[in-house]
Amino acid sequence: MHEHPQRPDFGDRARRLVAKGRNQWRRTRARLERLATPRRLRIGAGGPEAPDADDPDHEIQVGADGQAVLAPRPRGRALLWLAGAFALLVAAIALLIAVWDWDWFRGPVARYASARTHRSVRIDGHLKAHILTWTPQVWVTGLKIGNPKWAGPGDVAQVPSLTIKARLMPLFAGRLDLPLVEVDQPDLNLYSDAQGRANWKGDPNDDKAAALPPIQRLIVRDGKVKLRDVKRKLTLDATVNTSEDAPGSGRGVFRLDGRGSLNSDPFLLRVSGAPLIDVKRDQPYRFDADLRAGATHIAAKGQIDKPFDLARYHANLTVSGANLAKLYDLTGLAFPTTPAYQATGLFSRDGQTYRYQRFSGRVGASDLSGDILVGKRKARRYMSADLVSRSLDWKDLAAVTGGTPAAPKDASPALQQAAQELKASGRMMPDAEINLDKLRSLDADVKFRATAVQANRLKLSRVNLGVKLDHAVLTLNPLSFTFAQGVLDGHARTDARKAVPVTDIDLRLSNYALQSLLPLRGGAPPVTGMVDAEAHLHGAGKSIHQTLAASDGRVRFVAPHGEIRQAFAELLGINVGKGLSLLLNKDQHKTDLRCAVADFSVTGGAMQARQVVIDTGVVVSHGSGSVNLRSETMNLRLEGQSKKPRLLRLWAPITVKGRFTHPQVGVERGAVAAQGGVAAALGALVHPLAAILPFVTPGGAKDVDCPALIAGRLPPQTAPAKGR
């Protein structure tokens, strides 16, 4: 064990104090005897003057021989004897302290510490003290601090040797100022259970950082720290050392090195700092920290503003990783699943408030900057953030909800696997379940704005989101997406206080360009115009897919006006001759899209068509069918009526079937076959020319009352009967 060169020789000091006390007592006793003995009063040449009548300590008395004498007053003698007794008592106490065996205090001190900390505290070695100095010093060996009862048997700390030196004068002012703390081979076994209780804390609900008193010189030799955090699935085995080289030598440093695992990922931690000698309270202490947990890397270069107050520090912090959600294991904050990320900013702690300010970086292919604050509000953990992206990649935003069909190459393995499974299933809506524990662990107020969006098929240009989380109730308001033409506005609310979250969705799409929905054909969009839509849904589920699959409500699409290529309009009425002729000739002529409405009621995730009407300048089409949100499939049927006479018109409805991701447009074959059978019969029984009659339509369909249809005043209509 390390020898302490500064530790005093208590035996030699005791002998010197005994000798000093004996000499002092002899001088005091002689003075008391002189003062207590009456003296003859001589008045005359060379003699003392008569004492002042106001002298409080002496008086003139007549001795037995008739001579005047100067004698101490009775009260003065009492004070002198009292002073002598006090001096004797002080000398005795000093002597007792010098030669006292401090090991006698081990039991009382340990019992007092046990009562204050609510755990077993033992001193199995020795207890020594030197207190007759301006810097009292205590030396303890074999110190052991046990676990609280809930943590089971064992010690949270074992300290073979501990030396503490304190300044005396600050103690009278109630302050603890330590010129020296010296620890040899401390062994800490830290444990935190699934409920978040920590064996190194007296109060399980106290999450305040340690605020140590000022330490001018801290020496730690061969320290060991073992940490096991069940809740965060973290294990750490670290060593702590400080060297004693003087500042400027380049060798004196504080160093903590540890390795372990975090949620099955390798975990490495390294913290280094300036020499812990000549540390001043009014000067900051600088440190470097490097942490790696799997693909997550955190590097910090900062300072503790007032050593050793660990509740107040700041650092330049760089953080990177494959998935922001992985930070939950380190921070306890619920971040969404994301592609790879990187950010640099100023991190600071002030008590229980943490800030990551003026950070900038990237998430996937998108830039991201802003400020994040984490603290407490009404005894709950609280996070607020103001985030901005000036170049948002739509795939990265979709990845946050788990909805991207193709994850970026640098995405996390979990995100890539989820994206592959989603693509293989042929589904569009994400099925990643909400982590209820994360959602219930904190409150939040987050603002996100994307001032520009990279080129995308939806022509999305700006995003504005407001996220509030209050006691497991998540609100998205505003929920706003701005397109090159059109805006999607609304709000959503998820109540996650129950076992299965309940969600309400209210969305409105205004003035969205129809040509953005349909790809170009022959150099020009087949349909132009604006579409409005609204969705009001209520459902329960742990994912977006589960919620929509069990939802009830209504969905409605309205196109109040526009234009459609006449070739496609003719085909809506299966006017084969006219439509095919226009297509084959690449005719770009358009006709009016007078109005179009698709109105669905939703029950248990099944969207049933209440009214589907498409009114063009040449054809009116009525539709029916359903859309299944659970299987993400559709089965729709459109049957048109021509407004003008047409040759070669098939009495066959158009069908739209299949999955959302791969819809298939076709013709109902049974109706075409029946129409061909009628034509064959007429040709055989009547006249060969009569065979063309089933393929001829005189037209005559009427325009729809579009204002009434759009306003919802028309009753649901059914498609015309076959053959009309």
C-alpha cells in the first residue's frame, strides 16, 4: 500500500505536547502563587506609589504586625484561579487529543454515518486524526459502504485508504474546503435496477449530479469502477487514476478508461482532464470525453465551470450514429427511428437542465439544425426543441415513420431490415409499433420546419410540424405540408395512456394539382385541375397500419373543375372506336372535366364507396366498390354513359383492383363476352348488319349538377344498369 509521506508521527507529537504543557503549567502556577501572596506596601523614596483606589484586582490591608500590605482582592483571586483552571483544562484536552486512540471513535462514527445514509458503513481498519492545526486531517483505512436494502448484500464502495485534509476557518462559516483528498485503490460497485433506483443514491428519486466541495489536490490511485444498469442494459468496467505531476509538465492528468456493453453493443468510455493539483474554485476545469456504443459515437471537449460541481458544465459536443432511436439507451429520451446522422453543437448542463444549442448536422441526406432543451416540468422529464431543415429529403421524413420502401444505404441495419420487410410485403403503410414506454417516459414540445424539400414525386416544397406530448397524449398540430400547388393541413391526436393507443386524424387537402397524381402520357398530363380532399378517422392501434386498419370515419375527394384528354374521357365510357382512334393518332385534344367526387364511408378499416361520379364533356361515369385499409387492396368499378353517339362502345365497366403499390386497371371481361354473344345472335337471326347494333350507343347522357354534387346535396347514386 502507498506510504503517506505527509502523515504525522503522532507519538513524537504527543511527547512534545506533554513537555510543552508541563512547562506552561509550571509558569502559570508560579504566577498564581505570586499574585495570591500579600506584599508589604512601602511608601517612600524608591518605593511604589500607593495603589489606585479603583484597582479592581488589589486592596490595602493591615497585616498582623501592623504594617500595610498590598493584597489581591477576593474577586481577583477567584478570576485568577478560574483562568488557571481553564488553562489547565485546555492543556489537558490538548494532551488527551494528542495521545488519544482515535480508533475508539470507529464505532460511533460508523453508526452515525449508517443512520444518515440508511446503509451499512464500517471502518474495518484504523481511524486517525490530527486536529490541532489550521488544516485538520483525517486518515481512515478499511472503509466499507454497504448497499441499500433493496439492492441486496454487498458493498457499493470499498476504500482501503482515505486521507482528507480540510481548512479550519471555512468550517466555522459552514463551508467545506479540502486542500487534499487522497484515495488508494477504491473499488466502486454501482448498480441501478429496472425501476431506475441506484445504490449510490440515498434518495432513489434524486437525479441531481454530485456537487463535491472544492478540492485543491485530488489523488486517486488504481481506482476501479463497475457499473451495471439494468434499465439501460449497460455494463461498464473502468479504471480511474490521477497523476501528481505539476501543471505544465505535460504528464499530470486525470484519466478514466472503461469498457462494457450497452444493449448488446460494445461500449467504450474514456475521460481525461487536466492535473487535479492546484485546482481553484473560481477557475474552470477542462476535460475531454470520448464515448462509443456500437455505431454511436459521442466526443466532447469542455469544462466544469466550478470544480467539482458536476451539475454545471459545458462542452463542444459531436454526436453521430446509425439511428437516433439508439440514443434512448444513453439519454432516456425517445427519438424516432432515422437514417444515419451527425451533429455538432454546444452542450451544457445547469442543474437538472440540459441544452444542446446551435447544433447543425445531417440526418440521412437532409440537413438539420436547431436547439434542444431537456429538463423537468411538474416532476416529469420534459424536452423542447426547435428544429429546422433547409434541404429535406422526403425519404428521410418517411423513414421517421418507418414508411420508406427503400432505406438509404447508410441507414441502420434495423431500418434497412424494416424497409425490406415493408417492400417485400407489398404494403405502403408502416407497421412499426409505437414504443409505449418511451412515449410515456417524458413530455415534449417540438417544432420542426423544412423550408425547402428536395425534388420529389409529390412536389412537396415545405413542411411545418408541431409535436406536443403531455402525459402520454401525443398531439400533432400543426400538421402542414405545402406542395408546388396545394396544401395539406390538419391535426392528429394519439392517446397512449391505454394499453392500445387511440388515434383521431383530421386532414384537409386544398388545391392540390391533379397532374401531380398521374404520370405524364405522351408528353402531357392526362388530367389537369385541382383536387380537394378531407379525411376524418378514428382508430385504435400500435402502428399507423394497425390504426387505419381498425378505423372508422369518412374520406372524400372532390375535383371541382379541370381538363382531361378526350381519348381517356372516351375510354371512361368504353367508347372503343373513338378512344382508340384518338390514342393511336396521339391526339392531344382535351375536354372538360366538369367535376369529380369520390366519397367513402369507413368502418373497421373498410372504405365503402357512397358516391363516385366523374363528369366530363363527353362521358359521365359512376362508380362503386371498396378499399380495404387492412390488406391495402382496392376493388373499384366504373361504368360510363356517353353524352354523344358513338360506334363500337363496349358495355363493360372499368375495374381498378390490386394493392395500393401496384394497382391494375382493366375491363370486366364477363360484360364484354355477353355483349359479343348478343351481337352474334342478332347477326344470325336478323341480318348480318344487325350484329353491330350492340356496339352502337346513341349517347344522350345528361350533365351532372356539379354544384349540388360538390356540396353533398345529391343523394348517393348507383352506376347505370348494364347495357344502358
